[in-house]
Amino acid sequence: MKFVYSLLLAFVFLSCNKKNPIVDNLYGIPVTLVSEEIDIPIDDQTLTSYLIHSCYSFQGNIYFIAHNYLTHNLDNFNVSQRTVSHIKLDFEGPDGINHDVQGLHFHSLDSIWIYTTGVISLVDSV
């Protein structure tokens, strides 16, 4: 009987192996991100948080355009030259755009598409 218990105990110790198997990395090669802080001087009408925005590249410059919902402007940040300009949007009239801007797409300075509730408008930089 002692032999059976000894054999069972030896089998338990030999079957409990503490080696960790090598696990392949399922997520690929790690990537290192490099960021650069860019300071753009802003005025008192420019917000620091935008709900609707778009990024684009035009004539070698990188831009970030966003709808400023408090002033109803399009704030156009030139990241390459570190400048900001504003495009005033009208509320009423034939070129009027209501407050409810839901989408924004930049194609060029003369073709900025704005989607409001059920209406798509084409705006230029002027």
C-alpha cells in the first residue's frame, strides 16, 4: 500500500511542472510613438475644445479646421506655420448655416463642406 501512495505522490509531483510555455506576441511588434508639442497663439475667440473638426493638408501645409460653436466660426489652424484664422458663418440669409453643425469636410480653401440638420452647404474661406 505504501508503494501505491509513493507512486501516486511521485506522479503528482512529476505532472505539476512549473515551466511557463513561451507565448507568441499576438499583437505584433511594439510601436514607439513620438509626439511634438506645437504652440499656436490664439485669441480670445478661439476655444480649446471642439466637437466638430477635420484635418487636411494643402499646398505643403497641415491644417486643423474646427467649428467654434460659441462664435459660429470655423477656426482654421495652420499647424505648419503656427497661425490661426477664422471664417465667419452667417446664421440667416441665403448663405446662412444654423447652429446645429453635425459634420465638416475640407476639400480646399474654396470647398469646405458643412453638414447641418438635413442640409449640406458649400462654404469658401471668404
